[in-house]
Amino acid sequence: MFKRKAIEKLREWKEKYSSKYAVLLQGARRVGKSTIAENFAEENYKSYMG
């Protein structure tokens, strides 16, 4: 459930704000922030640094 909400928020950020602002993922340790970011990058960009 958390991952789905986070990915939806990232999609919203990409549509509205990515041209002006960077994204900051905040949360507790070891909850999957990096995994969410990598999955989002794979799905939405041609190339990314992982």
C-alpha cells in the first residue's frame, strides 16, 4: 500500500514540478525509499543512475 501511494506521488511530482524542483524522499530507515525511487525511474525514464 505504501509503495503504491509513494509512486503515485512521484508521478504527480513528475507531471507538475520536475522541471523546476528536485524530489526528496523522506522516511524511516530501511522502508524501501531507494527501491521505490529505482522502480519509478525504470518505469518513467529511458535511462537513470541506479
